[in-house]
Amino acid sequence: MAILPSTPHSSSWARAQMSHILLSSSSSSSSDHLGFSSKLSSLKMKKNIINKKKPNIRPTIRCASVLHFPKQPYQQSVITRDDHPTTSVVVKPKTTTTTTHQAQPPPAHWNLLQRAASMALDMVEGALISREHKHPLPKTADPRVQIAGNFSPVPEQQVRHSLPVTGTIPYCINGVYVRNGANPLFEPVAGHHFFDGDGMVHAVSINDGSASYACRFTETERLVQERELGRPVFPKAIGELHGHSGIARLLLFYARGLCGLVDHKHGTGVANAGLVYFNNRLLAMSEDDIPYQVRITPSGDLETVGRYNFDEQLSSTMIAHPKVDPVSGELFALCYDVVQKPYLKYFKFSSNGTKSPDVEIPLPVATMMHDFAITENFVVIPDHQVVFKLQEMITGGSPVIYDKNKKSRFGILSKNARDASNIIWVESPDTFCFHLWNAWEEPETDEVVVIGSCMTPPDSIFNECDESLQSVLSEIRLNLKTGESTRQSIIPASEQVNLEAGMVNRNKLGRKTQYAYLAIAEPWPKVSGFAKVDLSTGEVNKYYYGDRRYGGEPFFLPRDPNSEKEDDGYILTFVHDERTWKSELQIVNAMNLELEASVKLPSRVPYGFHGTFVDSKELANQA
């Protein structure tokens, strides 16, 4: 993984956020931060809420509502690598502005025609940006909203060892907790959605009670090219590709490709969403590309190996939530296409990485599928009402829309299917699940049970709306014999909270589970704690982080894979204090929700997406 060079408005911009946000974090912002509205009711500590300090949870978001870019020069620190102690880069002070990116000299390998084409296309882009700035951006595409406060980016951090630990890290935890997230390298010049940022992996290594930390960009083809050019040139899928300006940006990008100014043939993805450890490789993923392999070094640092196509077996994109069967060790995945049929394909990999033939699944329209589920014998495919209609851009709209006339359904397909002829479709009216937490079979009733968070309005993540967002943990029963379905909330109305981002015990994935561990996404989109939910009784135990302290996805780590108790393990999660602007890794006992230990981190960890844990034995066997 290359060392971050000095580029205008890149990591120096990210580093600047660390100083100015602390000064502005005391200012409050409205409850529709990131473009989502939410009913901010008072969070009362009930007797089943477990928290030693009994903090007072305030129903307000107190973070910077806009980004303030510094106008004074500032010094960027030295970035070094423990594995290469002689390698370092010193970045001289630079002055940043809020208007334009500083001009970079063209790459030396460009010929005269390419330089002329670059100048002409840059003028076109400048005119496009000027035109866009005359119109207000929706909150779901406004960078002043989308990457404000602790959603804003940070620079890379070299490995820091022997971090302060409060409490005692359980002896069974030895390995590396890694979490992915969106972290834009450059200041956005136009629309930007939180999901558009470049992928950055944060890693906490734990060895015999001692902890270290590092964070690095995943060196995607996109990031490497933009860093060489000194500015963003790849279109942002959500923040920029809407309306006529989105069409213009696509044409501009492909014109640069035709002139050899950028190379889009080796992927355009950001690898910022999911992480999975499979076949001795840590893979970083987003559904717009194939995975990237990231290697954890012996010192606890991170290196990008490159795009991983499973030894040239994978030629298509892969969604960010593949599933590893805990019994067979197989990896199951989907690929969707927004432009041409087939819009959806299913495939799997054996435990040693051998890919199956693609199974084309016929769909009438390109559908957004961020997640899916597996059971012991089936894959469960959500074909819901958020779809891609690129023609909407022609009329000035967003290509991601909620199609209320489409019927939501789930497809049940055998894991070993060679084609989709035997897929069973079961309708589930008005259902949209951004994430599915688990599924299992109940043969005695001919049903497949799906556990997911049903979100309304369905497209509120992508398009601005006035309706309050709700994410309701639900049990959906699909009868394979009658083709009928039922859906009910798992949690009683009196305990209802927005639950998004989480998991079950992965050793039980695809089998009936008793517990799910889910982020309490309130005040939306921040996470004030997590809930341990008994899926059979609806009992909820909540763990809150405290006043103005927020986290992310709770990751469940089993104490012992062979333990008879499903909840015998620990919750790992990053927590950020918006009063002190400090971050930590919390380790919570999953059985009693008591805090076991917290690792104080040397730098801020932005709110992010999904993570995994690579144990010490797996580390020793990395490819």
C-alpha cells in the first residue's frame, strides 16, 4: 500500500477536520442530519436497560452542522510505517480554501493531445460545477450535511502500540478487529452522499491484553488515480449522479476515459462498506466493484494487496454482504447490474475458493439489493421496491427510486441451484429491508423465517423526504407451500426503537437463533447504543453509551465457538465522545451487558459501516 503523498485538499483536508470540529462541536444541528428526519422522543432508562453509569441521554444531535475548512496554513505530520521504518513522507504546510482544488501539473506520461483534452474537459467541468452551485443540493447530497461532525474524514494513522486500556480485555480475545467506513480523500466539489466516500479500514490489534491501532485507505484503482491527479474525477454514484448534471458527469468521465486521462476498465468502486475474512484473505467490499484484498501486517498495520478476482474466476461486481456458511465454510454472494439484463446473478465459492457457475435470476427491473440471507439449504433474495431507473435522470430526477407499484417479494433458491427454474417467489407487501440479520427453515410448517429491519420510507437513505424514518425489527414468515407470507414486529410497541446495523452469532448463521445484537439508531442516523433482542420473546435489553457518546455496528465475538450458550461472547464497537472528541473501542460482555474493557484510541474514528474479527490463528495463515 503506497504512502499517502502530498496532494492538495486530500488527507491534509481530512486532518484539518480534526481541529475545527472540536471547536464547533458544541453547536447543535437539527434532527435531520444526513437528510433523514426522525421523531426525537426522550429516551428513558427502563429497568431492563443495563448501564452502570446510568447516563442521561439527550435527544439532540450536537455536532457541527456544516464543515468549516481552515483558511490558515497548518502542518501535516509525518506518516511512517513500522514495517518500513526508513520510509516516511513529510508534508509541508499548505493553505486550503473552500472553493477550488489547487492546480496539479499533468502526469508526465501524457502527450500533448491528452494535455489539451484535459484542459478542455476541465473547463467543461468547471462550467458544470458553476451551474450546480446555483441550485441548492438536497440534504442527501449536500456535503455540508453528509460529512459533518464525526461523519467527516480523518487522515491515515500509522500503528500506535500499547494503548491505554481501562478494565481488562478478556483473555480469549486475540486478533484484530477491523471496521470499514467511508472517508473521502478529497474535499467534494459538488454533491456528496455519505456512502460515496473512499474506503478506510480501522484496525485494533489485541494480543495478550495489549492493544494497538492503525487506519489506512484501501488503495482502490479509483483512489490511486485521483490521488495522482490531485482531485476527484470519478463520478459519485449517489451524490452526483442525479438529473441532467448526473448525465453530464457520466459523459465527462467517459470522455476522459476515451482520451486516456483516466482508466475505468479496472474498477470504479470505493470498497467502503463490508469486510469478510474468507479463504485466508481479508476482503474489503462495496457493491460497485469486485473485492479488494487487504493484508494485516505483523505489526498491526494494513496493506492493500489489490483487486481480488478469486484467481480470475470473478468478472462481475459483488455485493458488500456475502455470507459465509459456518458449517460448510462456503461463501455465497449476489451481483446486480443497473444497466442491462440479467439484472441479478447468484454464485458461491467453495471453502477453498472455487467459484460456481453464475445463476441468472430473472427480474423485470434492476433492483437495489444491499443484502440477502442464507439458511441451511437456501439463499433468500429480497426483490423489493427500491429500484434503479436511469431514465429518471433524463427528466431531472434520481435514478434510485421507490416504485410503489412494484410488489415486494422474496425469492427462495437452493444453494446448489444450477439455474433459477426452481426459485420460489413469495410476496411480502410493502416490505423493504436494507439489511437482513438471519434466516432459517422451519420444515414442520413449510416456512422460511427471515429476520430483518423493515425501513420506511424505503428510499429515504437516498432521497430527501419529510416523513420520519423508521427501522422496525421484524419477523417475516414465507410459506413455501402456500406462497403466502406474514410479517410482524418482534419488539413490543412500548419498546420500539430504530434498529439498524448489527448481527447474530455468526456461528449460528442460517440456523435458528435466539438473539440479535443491533445498533440503536437514535437520534437517527447516529447510534446511541445497542440492543440485545430475544427473537422468540421480543425481550429487549439496551446498552447506552452515555451523554453525547455515539457508536456504530455492534460486532458479536463468541468467547468459544463450541460454547453451548449462544450469547456467550463479547460485543466490540467503536464509540466516540462528541464532548471531548475522543474515540475508544468498547468491549462489552454479551451475556450481562457489562463493560469489560475500553481501549483509548490515539485519534478520532468516524462513524462507519461494517466490521469483522480476524483471530490470531487466521492472521498466521494469511495469503
